[in-house]
Amino acid sequence: MKTRPSAPQTAPAPRNHVALALAARAGSGAAGRHQRATGAQRRADRVALQQALRRGDGH
């Protein structure tokens, strides 16, 4: 009498909500939206304005 092969065993789902979120994020293939910090955005805007004024585009 032959026995039927059992299904492959999978690891139980982690109970840690952080681990669940990381697993979901890794499985989606998307890294998420990257947002620039407020200070960095302000500096980038100021530098762009200064460059435009030096070129004479600010009139």
C-alpha cells in the first residue's frame, strides 16, 4: 500500500505587523514614492531661482 505524498510545507505567516508590511512591500515590486524633504525642496527652488537670475531669465 502506497501513501500519497504530502503537500510541501510552508512557513507560517509572521505575526509581526512590520514583517507583514515588509513582505507585502517586497512582493509588490514597487519601491514606493520618494519624497524630497521640505528643506531640500526649498533649497533646490532657491538655487534654481538664483541660476535663472544670473542668466537673466528672471525678468
